[in-house]
Amino acid sequence: MNSKDMTFGEFIIKKRKEKDLSARQLALAVDITPEYMCEIEKGRKTAVSEDILNRLIRALALSEADTELFYDLAAIARNSVSADLPEYIMANQLVRAAIRTAKKNNVPDEKWERFIREIVREE
């Protein structure tokens, strides 16, 4: 299964198993009940707090790329914006204007990809 086709819970299960942890061990490591961990993994609990998300990231020792995917999958499950983005978006008027303009004009992926390449090239 492609990681982009995974649910938030499936991603946690995959990463937990890569670390050879049981659901109970992971739950104890992040200071939640095993029952709550089970509900998260099964997709029944999606409104996981940012604090719990961060504890899961640390307990699973996620890479930067996996952390970004983790945030995205959590946001998709909650139908919200990824936890690492709201503060940046709301602190930057130009970012909000760019996103709204892109939305209004239905900017295709190819333009976003070009935009990202241009930003990376400037650094």
C-alpha cells in the first residue's frame, strides 16, 4: 500500500510495527490508554490533539518526511489543515492571499510544483 493511500491509523500501525512496538507499548509511551490508541488506529478517533501528535512523532522517531505525511494524514482524517501549518499561514498575510488566489483560480498541481521548485532554487 502506498503511504499516500494510507489512513492516519494505518500509518501509525505501519510505523509502530517498524519499531516492533505493540499498540499497548506505544500507548504507554505517549501516555494515553491502550483503548484510545486502538480507537486512533482504527480511525474511530481522529481529533487527536497536537500534543498527542507530537508525542507520537517522538515515540515513533519519525523522519521529517514521515512527520509531514503524518500531519497531513491526521489533517485529512479531521478534515482540517495539517498541524504544522496554521500558525505559519495565519502569521503571513501573503501566504493567505496566495492560497486564496490559487483556490479562486483553481491552480493546477503543475503550477504549484513549479512554484515550489522556484522557492527551493532561490534558497
